[in-house]
Amino acid sequence: MQKNEYAENTDSLQKPKNMYRMNDPDGSAYIKGLCGDSMEMYLVIQDDFVKETSFFTDGCTVSIACGATVTMLAKGKRVMDVLRLSPADVLAVLPDLPEGNVHCAILAIMTLHKALADYLLSRQA
């Protein structure tokens, strides 16, 4: 994925891409970061692919950009490929992220992985 594919999705903080709470997702998660920002992630999985994803945060504009980027990175990918995403993938898309805000990329990825764990555990029940 190229950085420019995501630019329009993260630059518009007035109406960020995929920032909404989802009803009846297949997997969801909530994490409150050490900085005090919280992130929620929602996933719809179909045939082992992430069909739809959204997030919600009460955090700063950097948290919003990271959440939007993570949803775009995950959408359309196989579940196992999404589990391989890391904060480095977010930083590759958002190379100008201030060093003091790298924790926002970590928070977004951790929340995504927790939502995937929620989905995978629900299938075991």
C-alpha cells in the first residue's frame, strides 16, 4: 500500500474516514492508552476477510489519523495478514508523525489486534 492512497482518508480530520461506532460487529475492542486517549475498533469478517472496519477515539488528531489509517490498512485483507500489521506499517503511511505521538500508532494497532482476538475467540465458543 502506498502512502498517497491514504492521504485523503487521514488528512480530512473534519470528517475522518471510518470513524464511527458499529452495531453488531463480529469483533470489537476498547483500549485506553497510557496517554489517556481511548480507542475503539470494530470489525466485520466475511470468508476470513475483513469486510468492514471502523474506529472511534476521544483522542487527539494524531490518534484520529492513526485510527483511520489502521482501518484502511486492514480492510479487504485476510485475518491472518491483519494480525501481521504493526505500528511500523502505520508509520510508513504517516511518516511525518511527531516522535512524541508514536504511541498513537501503537494504540491503534493494539486495538485492532484486540478486536481480531475478540472475533477469533468468539468463533471458538
